[in-house]
Amino acid sequence: MHAGSSGLAVRQAARDGRLSGHTSGLATRQVQGNVVILPADVADEFLRYCQRNSKPCPVLGMSEPGDPHLPVLGADLDIRTDVPRYRVWREGELVAEPTDVRDLWRDDLVAFVLGCSFSFEQALLDDGMQLRHIDQGRNVAMYRTNVATVPAGRFHGPMVVSMRPLRAADAIRATQITSRFPQVHGAPVHIGDPALIGIADLARPDYGDAVQVMADELPVFWACGVTPQAALAAARPPFCITHAPGAMLVTDLLNQQLASF
Amino acid sequence: MHAGSSGLAVRQAARDGRLSGHTSGLATRQVQGNVVILPADVADEFLRYCQRNSKPCPVLGMSEPGDPHLPVLGADLDIRTDVPRYRVWREGELVAEPTDVRDLWRDDLVAFVLGCSFSFEQALLDDGMQLRHIDQGRNVAMYRTNVATVPAGRFHGPMVVSMRPLRAADAIRATQITSRFPQVHGAPVHIGDPALIGIADLARPDYGDAVQVMADELPVFWACGVTPQAALAAARPPFCITHAPGAMLVTDLLNQQLASF
């Protein structure tokens, strides 16, 4: 498994149990996705939540109830086996972290695949930009904001953002580039003073790892795929399966195919 | 003359002497341009300067030597009569401010029309954004930076920028919108700390009027059409005609026709 692997090769490795960890740096041309699997009745609410909050919750694909396949994201794709590691939740409590959920599959389950920042980060890297958390081998810094998402049914909660420090010229260029990718969070949601979106201290992220913001840099904030996870944690559905953090579904879609112009 | 006037109507008013002042707020759908008229030998150098510094000096049109017409910008357009007020320069010194330059026209003169921020400001206003200097009836604040333009022949000098204070969400949206208009300065060149581009005090612009930057706003800086004027002042060509500040050439091009996507 490496940066040039195909989506299929990564999925096969996950299926065969050869890959059970994170997918960062693998199949870098392919779109990776956040996975949420819910019973059909909760799924309807979750879809409404995503529709109302498409910037943090962009739906790349959604299965039919009971069908574990998502052919638009990969002809062979089986959502029960192709994620390297899963998390299983009951009533909002984490109960298992298996590498395969075939034994948990049900006729009423619906799988969602949501866009992820890996896609737009790759577009930034391809443009020659440097991203500090990647240079330092850290997870991106993420923060809960005071910006509320639009609720739907039992789903609600704050927008979570990821932050990347960039010099002004790169912040402008990154805004241009990520604007082309609305299905993977799109343009930034905030630039500059973190207090204006309710972030008290950049050095203390709510998720991920802190990185330093230099004197000649601006903190640039994007809507983050942890937002739906926070909404799921608040909603506490009776049953839910997600990917484990960093162990994403690798699709056959190319990042470049998501570019809107 | 009003916001809905045609380009032709404004040019005819300038031609007839009915309009001899600024064109701000007139024919707002049409592209307005900065005008620079130079002898052919200096014009070649100036064109090279504009080519190397296309963000502050975007050339929308250029006449043949001795030909006062620019049919790509207006079928009837006559650059000797259609600008409401001109400035005539000899060896870098302002010598006259006529409303017509037919008596000064020569067989070796070349006219340049350069894009102007009115076009992208209109796109921002059309998007529902508020611009403080317009709300307050002031000229935009402009600053000489410590960013040098790329020299060409005798033309050189600092990049001049215009500044508009915007909240972060508007700064992001304005970056998206103005990116679509590369021929009228395009995306911002800087956002945030003015000191990073050599501006000591936002309250003391080098040209135009100061406006306040509120605590929840970022100063957003665009390359400015005053840059070539500063380069002309430094070059001191033997002869030069420009538009008088604010009294622009109104063309038949629509702002929207400059949108790149």
C-alpha cells in the first residue's frame, strides 16, 4: 500500500485484513470518505441533517437500505469489509472496533460516505503548498465552534472546524483551490481571529494535534467531517457503525473528478 | 447619466462636454478602464511592464499607433474625446487637464485601457456585499507596499494596493468572486496584517480616503490600478496622457463578460 495504490488495492487489503489502520498517504489520487451506517429510520433524519449542513457534511454516496454496495464509489465496493477499521456504537456508546462488520449487517442499514479533507489537502499539496501538520506528521487541529449547525430530528450540535496556518498569499490561493471542491468541504468558513467563532485557544484543539501559527500566518478554518460525528454523539442513535478515526473508506473516485471547474 | 446608462451614452456625454467629472456609479454594468496614452517607443516598454505585472496592470485593450479607436471596447470609441477629463504630462509633470485631446493627438501615440476595481466592486455589490467606502461615499483607501513590481525598461516601482475591510466570511466570498475576474485585478494579494506588505498605518493611506477596520474585520488588499500611474511618475516619459482620477473610460464590455467561469 502506497501513495500510488489504486482504490481497489487499498480496499482489497482492508478486506483481506492486511490493512487495519489509517489510510492517510495511501492512494492519494483517490477520494477517501468518512463512513456512517445507520438504521433506515435514523438514516432519513441524518440525510436531512447533512442536506442542511452540506459544508461540514457533504454526502458523496448513500446505499439503498440493506444493500452494502455503493457502485458509484467503486464497482466492487462492499461497505461491510472495505473500511480498514470500524467503530460500533449502541445508544451512543462505543462497544467494539472490528475490522469487518458482516456479522452486524442488517436489512435496514443505510451507509453514508461523506467527503473528507484529505481530498482538498491533496489539491493544496499538488499546488506546491506546505501544510504544517503534514510536515510534522501530526493530525490536523480541530475545534468545536460557537456556530450551531441547522438541526434535523435528533441531530444537532456545533460546527467543528479544522485549522491550517497559512501565509496570506497561500490563504488566498487555498481559498481559490478549495472553492473548486464543494463536495469535500469547499472554501474555508473562517480566516483570522479564532475568538470570532468561539475558539478560545488555538493551542488546545478539541480533536487532533495543535500546530503553531507563526507571526506572518493566518489561521484558516474549514468545515470538518468531525461535525457529523459530534452530531451522532449528541443524537445517540440505538445503533450506528462508523469508520475508526483515520481509517477511511478509499473509493475509486479521483479527487480531481470532484473539481467543479 | 445614471447607473443604467449604456457605455455609448456615457461616452457621448463625455464627447459633447456634458460630462467632465467622475464616472463612479454611472453605467455600472459596463467595464470602466484606466487610460494611458504614450508615444510608441515608450508604449512598447509600458506593455512589457504590464505583461510582467498583470495583476496591478491588466491590459483590456491597446490601440494601433496613431489610431484613436479601440473597436474591441466600443464600435464608436474615440480615445481622444470619450474620457470625461484627461491629464497631460510632459517629462513627468502635469501640464493640463483638458476634456478633449484631439489637438494633442499624434501619429505615434498608443492608447492603453487597463482594468479597474469598479468591475469587481460591482460583482461584490451584486452579491449583496457592503463596501464601507461606498457606503460612506469615499474613495477607496490605497497604499504603496514594499512589494516591488517587476521592472521593464524605465518602468518600475512599488505595487500599490487598495484595501477594503471585510468580515472573514465576506473576505472568503470576495476572494471567490474576484478570482473570477483576473482582468480587473483578480483575487486579493494580501489579507490581514498590513505590516507584512510594508504598510505602517492603515489610517494614513497614500491615495484615497481612510476607512475604519472594525474589530471583527480583516483588511483585504487588492492590486490597484494606481500601480502603473506610480510607475509612470517614476519613469517620467517625455509625453503622456492619462484619464483624470475617477474620470474613467466607459466601454461597451459588460463586467460579467470578464468573468472567467
